[in-house]
Amino acid sequence: MELVGVRIELPSNQPIVLLREVEGSRYLPIWIGAVEATAIAYALEGILPQRPMTHDLLKNATESLGATVSRVIVTELRENVFFADLVFSRNGDEVRVSSRPSDAIALAARSGAPLFANAEVLDEAGIELRDDDEEEAVARMREFLDRVTPSDFEGGPAVDEQD
């Protein structure tokens, strides 16, 4: 998956992180919190806060322990809540840690880790745009997000896991 960016769903002003299939035409919108949206946007824009944010701290701690974030996987959509795994690597060993997708994506944006989504998640929540022109596809996605509301999704929106 490719991290397209963070958008704001109107009129509720709810942030959405957009992922896009690298070899496909589907987008995966995930409703997230404002703090996580800011953290992702900062990483994408290369903005370095004066003091480390939580995701910067986790990246720094991971590196200090000699590990890397090898990948992030959006693993599941259950009862309209997304779940993800952070996969850490150290000395050839891998460890999976359950995470909210927004936190995992914020960490991936800082560490350069690749993003993945299980096929079942894309089949259930992906939005297909068949268009060879990427700019037009993104414009169509923005139009979709401008008029969609969380209530448009059966049982409410598929959201990032809440605490």
C-alpha cells in the first residue's frame, strides 16, 4: 500500500488517512483521530517538532534497541474497527505487535517501513477507482470524501481502533 495522505471528511471535520494499492486501483480510507492525523501529516511534510512526539519516541526507542520497523499490516476489519500489526525486526527475528492503524502508519511514515493490507480488508473496505490518470483518481477520491459521511457505511464507518 502507498500512503496517499490525510484528508478531512466534511462536514464533520473527521480526519481520514488514505492508503492506495500499489498494484491496483483500490483506496482504503480509515477514519482516525486528530492527533494521529497531525502526526502522519507532520511526517509526510518532513516537519520536525521541537520535542519528539510519541511516534518519534517509539521510532527512536526501536532504533536504540537495535531493531527496525520492517512493515505495517492492516490486518483486520471487525465490527467497523480496523486493526493493524507493527512488525519489528532485530537480528533476523521478527516480532508482531498489535496496533491501531493510525499509530502504525504514523510510525511507518517516520521509519520508511512499507505498508500492507490483508486482501480481506481491501475486499471489504476498499474503494475502487478505475482510472489511469492518478490526478483524476485522487480528485475523484476527494469528491467522494467531500460528500461521504460515516453514516453512509452500513453499521457506521470503518474506523481506527479506539482506546
